[in-house]
Amino acid sequence: MSGAEALVNLRDHDRVTGALAQVAGRLGWDQETVMPRGAAAQRGDEMAAMEAVLHARRSDPRLGEWLAAADTQAAEAQDKGLLRQIALYHDRACRVPGELASELARVTSLAQGVWAEARAAEDVAAFLPTLSRVVELRREEADALSAGRDLAPYDALLNDYEPGATQETLGAMFDALRPGLVQLREAIAGSGIETPTLPEHRFEPEVQLALASEIAGVFGYDLSRGRLDRAVHPFSSGSGADVRITTRTDATDPFNCLYSTIHEVGHACYEQTVAPEFALSALGQGASMGVHESQSRIYENQLGRSRAFTGWLYGRMRDTFGDFGVADPETFYRIVNRVAPGHIRTEADEVHYNLHVMLRFDLERRLIDGSLAVGDLEETWNSRFASDFGIAVDRPSHGLLQDVHWSVGLFGYFPTYTLGNVYAGCLNAAMRRDLPDLDAALARGETGEATTWLGRNLQQYGALHQPRALIELATGKPPEVAPLLEYLRAKFGDLYGLKLD
């Protein structure tokens, strides 16, 4: 077979695999939004069947033959990138037995419902047997992925979300970041400035959703190729022409809805902006979860929580909800960016957020290497949380049960949130350098300059480049923690009147 024929075969095979993966993803979206509760067991079987089909396609022996032949033909960057990505998923699929892949899909589909019910009932004991089974299966998968390689089992899982990353390199990055975060937190606590809180007011959930939909459009989310629904835990799903997001509502806290929406819009706009020619291929998705999180976090924080944009948002909230007890845009900005220790990661301020992630990173590594038993997880979580944040966990939904990730087996995902913040810090510095008048546009509720910059410099490339190389391409520099710390110190130093060294 010629190299040209092999390349055509790879492209065709990959495109069908990509289409089937989107169908599987749609089953997950349906499960979290509109699926009848009684369908959980059947959905688990459906997900297992889809995973079996996908695993068979990704481990197809012909892929190895085609990859070897096509390598001589691939001259363009797009073809080289495609071969790299197919080789990665082919190698992974060949290492993991098909029965294990299917069982993981079935169990994690069921576990999602068990977690949601346990969370609603504040019942950790009801969840632990299922979590134990998920951990057991993921350990088995990690062992299969790391066998015969100079790679720790946890690192093998981590590479599913951030290719090339290791717990050692991420641990070193987090160690460089933590002292600056702790110093800033302590300086804010000692500033004597009491940041105002949102006054008691009822914000009708349906009105919140309408405003959230409007804001999604302001950030460039194309609702003709997407939709916004409610779920227990906000998420984004899909790519290309069908990218869906969810949010949640609380009648006393509209920020939960609005900023969850902006966060998920960052993910969704990334997927909608990937070059159309990459659609349904191994290149037609984000480069990594760290890069993906850089988009959600920069949309949510550097843009959405900026003084300029919150000034516009304050006006829209007054238009929508009437007088809700906040006197002026500056007070609103201070409320949106209030720094205080809290239980919930997704609601955490920018200073505390990464400390939440570091806690989960440390605990999940121990779950996978076996040094922490699932039965001891709640006690260990609560003890570590009290040490890190100075407050006790008051109920399971504010502790171990707050996140969906472990129930669905996403071990290795959590550290990409902080990695995404680091990447976002780098991107924000470069974007601000290139767009010196950006705040004037944001103050008018116009995000187009920023989203166009991100689309042109990062989002369009999909998975064409490796994560660190992509950040360097977009910013002109290798990723580092300094821009994030500089951004946080400048923003919160101003808010709290700090004189930082």
C-alpha cells in the first residue's frame, strides 16, 4: 500500500471514529439534562456498547499499518499532527483491554447518577461503594497504560488530559505558585477591608437563564450550533457544529449561573472556533484540558470579572432584575471579586481557587497509588480542607461530594484547572499587550476583540500543536507561573489597598 493510500484510509477511519465519539458524548449530555431517572441502568449498557465500538476502531490493527505507511507521505503540518494524534489514541486503545474500557464506561455512567443522589441526600456512605469500584477500574487502567513504560500509573491517566505532563512537573509548578497565593491571601485577610456581599434578593431562575443566554451570545457563543440547559454540575459537550453547555441556578445567587455560563462558554467557543477542516478528526478538538481550561478561565476571570466588563454587566442586571440593592458599578465589581475562604471550588475566588485544585490533586494521586483508601477519603478531605482554608466542612455537598469528576473516573483532570489558570495568565498578558484599548470595548459589553484574538492565536488550531508549544505560539513565550501571579497581585492589590513587595 502506498503512503498516499494509507493517509486517505487514516483520514476516513478517523472521521467515522470522531463522529461516533460525538454520538457517545451526546448520550452523556442527555443523561445529565433530560434523561428519565429510571433509564440509568439502560444508559450504562448503551454507553458500554458505544465504548466497545470506539475501542475496537481505535485499536484496529490496520491503524498501525496505515500509520507506518502514511508517515512517509505526511509533509504538511496538518497531516503530521493528525498522524501524531491517531498514534496516541491507537497506542492507548491497544494497551487497554476492550472489556475494561466497556466496563469503565458502564460503571461511570451508573456512578454519575449514584453521585447525584448521594449529593442531594448528603450521604457519603451511599456513594463510597460505587466510588471504590470506579477507583479499582481506573487503577487497573492506569496499570495497563503504564506497563513497560517509564511512567507512573497516575501519570498515564494524567496524559489523557494533558499530554506530556507528569505529577512531578505539575507538582513543581504548583509548588512555585502556592507561596504567592498564600502570601496574597494573608495580605488580603490582614488588610482590614471588608468587601461587600450581594444583598438578599430573589433572582428568578428563569430570568437568570435568559440573561445567561444573552451573555453567552455576548462572548461569541453561537446558539444556532449549541444550546444552554440546566444540570447538577455545569459542563460543555461536543465540538464543531454541535457544542452544548449547561449551567445551574440558585434564586439567591445569580453569579453561580452567570459565571458558570461564561466559564462553559469559554470551552464551547474553543470547540466552535476550531478550523472547520478539522471537524470530526483527531485534530478537531482542544489541544488538551489544560489549554481548554485556559479558555474557560480567561473568559470567566480576566474578561468576565474585569472592572470594565462588570460595569456593563451591572447595568444589564439592573435592567433585568431591577434594583437588587447594589448602589453602583464599583461596589458590584467588588462583590463579584470578593475574596473569602469558601467550600465550593466552582464558586471560589481567583485567589483561593487553585488551593482547591491542589487539594484534589494530592488526594487523587494517593487514591490511584493506593496510599489512601476510599474509606478514609472523607476524613482526609475534611482534615486537609480545614488545614488549607481555616474552616470546617459543614456538609458532604460542600466537601467530598461537591464535584462530579471522581464519580465519572476523571482522575488526572483536576490539575488541568490550575494549569489552565497558568496558561490563561500567559495568554492574558500577551492579549493585553496586543490590545491596549481592550477595557474600553469590555466596558461597552463588547468582547469581540478579545475572543477574536484568542480564536486567531489559539482556538483555530484545535489539537494541531502540543499544549506547551501552542501556548508559546500564541504568546511568544514558554508558559510560566509569573504572569498569573502578577495579574492576581495587581488586581487584588488594587481591590484591597495592598502594598506588595
